[in-house]
Amino acid sequence: MRFFAKLFLTFWLSLIVIGGLIAWAADHMRDAFERRVPDAILGELEVRNALIALLTQEGVERLRAELSTRSDKDQYHIFDEKNNDILGRHVAPPNTKTQEIMENRHPFRPLTVTGKDGLEYRVWMRPKRPSLLIIMGFFPWLLVGMVISSGAVVFILALHFTKPIKRLRETSLKLAAGDLTARYLPIPHRIPDELSNLGRDFNFMAERLSHLFHSHKRLIRDISHELRSPLARMRVAVEMVNPKDQASADNLQHIELEMERLNTLIGQIITLSRYETVQIDQRTDWIEVNGLIEALVVDVRYEGEKMERSVELNLCGEVVIRADGDQLRSALENVIRNALRHTPRNGHVFVSSFKDDRNLVITVRDEGEGVPEDQLQAIFLPFYRVGEDRNREHGGFGLGLAIASHVIEHHDGTITATNHSLGGLIVTIVLPIQNVSL
């Protein structure tokens, strides 16, 4: 059954049922009204006649005493010849127009009677309108039935249409988070409609995405491994050459340099592919992070001295977290070396850390040109580089920050980039502190 037809028929049926209940309730209310209202009118008329009898037989004082004790006294008003209410209430007597209307509405018209004292009094009764709740008092179960039945219909209808949407949303979030095995599970005993077709189409899309993703990663791994074999053979061939002139030596040195760059690129591609495809948590070691940074900076400083750049440290006390030591070292090294490459000569790279009760925050700042604001998030994408001129000057393949981003995410942390007000880029890494802090 189509979604439109299902929705249309459900609402139509609901309106028919509710309309039938309203018609049935109206019919019973009319019967109750016709039975109850005459009795109420007769009772009010009897009270009015009794009050008139007191006025004519026992006098106005007796009537005043009786009327003041009645709970329904606001329905009955007796005015003297000066149009004053005998109980002193501030009530305007019925005007001429009201009296003309009431004259035609027997038995509620105002009456003029002569009291025991010989004076004329006007007796005006305001009939009490029967309350809907009083009329419905004979049928309380009717109201309850209408509320329950309409609520049940709407609840079932809402559940029927929102449950597959909610399940589809949960599955799409899992797929977006990297779980390529997430699939929409059809709801059993559900009549097929457009939502069911949407679920099947979603699963087809997920299968295609999973296939394309794994094919892409497999292609990258295969190409990387295939390229490393001829690179190794070329390296052996170069080592066997015995150059006799300086020009050949320079050419061989250049070839070795390019081979080393290509080998580094292939290694980074394989590393990135592994981080993107493997979702297994391998955080099995307790790592003292600041000690890891200090050991890493020792190597980076040696490289920085050749580039006429320095690395400054400002670390907090020792912090131990559960992590994969090799992965975490690789991520921090990529971030620090990236800052070193983009720092000008005689510049500085500042590495600092501080902690609170829950997180360790590591910041790496360079003194370079910074990054355009609209590209701060894109620099963590694979092979993304900012500005061709800058890349030619500083080198790099655009994979270091992408690898660092995957490693930090696998450790339940975050990595962000912002521009410093005085120039340069700040990369901030936040790692959760688990149970051990020294």
C-alpha cells in the first residue's frame, strides 16, 4: 500500500470514527437536555411561586429573611416601587426592552405582585442555564471513550510512521560515523510503503558505498605495494653504480632523494589507508604523554637546527593516558614537523600542554603565514595543501595532518586549527585522561 494511500485512509477513517462519536454524543446530549431542562425549570418556578407566596401572605420582611438564606438567591430579584432590590444588592432592574422580551418568554417574564403591605413589587427570576458537564454527567464514559479512542488512533498512527524514520536516522548516523556494516532493518509485519522502499534503497546505497570504499582502499594499498617493489630494485641498481665524474654523482644523489621522497609518500599512503579502514581499538599501553613529546622534540630539534629553526617547550606535569604509543607518536610528530616546515628561518615552534580534571590539551604553534579561515578544517583532509607556492617552498604531501586527525579521533580526542592573532597557525589536540594521572 502506498504511503499516500495509507496516510489518507488512516486520517479519513479517524475523522469518520470521531465524527460518528460526536453525532452519537450529540444525540444523547439532546435527549438528556430534553429530560433534564424541564425538571430544572419546574423546580425554579416552584421556588419563585413560594417566594411570591411569602411576599403576599407574610410580608416583605419574611421574604427578605427567607431569600437571604438561600444559596440560589442570586437567581431571584424582588424590586420595590423605587426599583431597589429588597436585599440591597446593586442589581439593575430589567429595563423596558428586557421586559418586552421577557414578556414573550413565559414562564420567565418579570411579574408584578402586591405585597401584604399593599405595595407593588416586581419579581424577576434569572433562569439557571443547564451546564454541559451536568448534561454529560449521565455519560462520563462517553468523554473518556472519545479521548482514549482518539489518543490511541493518533498514537498508533504516529508510531507507525515515525518508527521507520527513526530507525533509518540511527542507521544513517552509524554509517556517517564510519560503520560501513550499518544497515536498515525492516520492521516485521509492516505493510510495504514508500518508507519501506526508502529503507531498501538506503541499504543498496550503503552496500555500494561500502564496496566503493573498500575497492578504493584496496586499490591504494595494491598500488603502494606494487610501487615499492620497483623502488627497491631501483635503489639496489643505484647503489651498484660507481660514478666517475661529479655530474653523475649529482644525478645519482638527486635520484636517491626523489626515491626517498616517493618511498615516504607511499609509506604515508599505506599508514593513512590503515587508519581509515581499521576500526579496532589498540590502545593497550599506558603512555606518559609529556615524556613522549620531550623525546620527540629532541629529534625534531636536530632537524630544526639544520633549517635554522627552533622548538620551544612549555609542558605541564606528567600525564599518563591509555593509548597506542606508536600511533600517538606518529600523530604528534606529524603536527610538530608540519609546524617546523612552515616556520620561517630563525623562527620558533612553540609546543605547550596543560591539563584539567578530564583532558590533556596540547598546542603546537608556528610562526608562518597561517591558513585562510575558510580552509582551517580542510587542512586535515588527505592530500589537501594550502597554496601551491607555499607547498613548493616547504614540501610535504598533505598527509601528515590527515594521519594525525585519524589517530587522535581513534583515541577519542579532537584536533582543531586556528590562526594566532600575531600570525602563524595553532593546532590544538585534546586527549581524554582516563584513570591514571601522575
